[in-house]
Amino acid sequence: MSEFNYQKQAQDFYSKAPVIILGSGASAARGMSGMSGLAKHLVARTNISDLSNGEIAAWEKFCQI
């Protein structure tokens, strides 16, 4: 019985479509230390013009957090 290869599964999954993984490491490389700076950046720069009304409502709710 072979052991399941989680790394291979992740590589296969992420190779199917472009993926951006955001976290403290990614934001630090962009000069935004901590998640608060990243959140402010995303709120200020995210284009919501193509979102549905429901998606806009969800985004606005996220921005209030």
C-alpha cells in the first residue's frame, strides 16, 4: 500500500489554474508588514465593477471588518 502524496496532489491542483496565495510572507515582500496593511491595500485597490450585487454586498461586508 503506497502512502498518499499530498505534495503531488497540491501541485496537480494548483497547476490547473492561476492561483495567488496571500499571506504574511507575500505581503511582507510587497512592503506591507502584517495582515492589517494587506487588508487596507486590498480594500483600496480591489476593482469591484464586474461583481454581481450579491458579491458587492459580501465585499462591502468584508470591508467593514
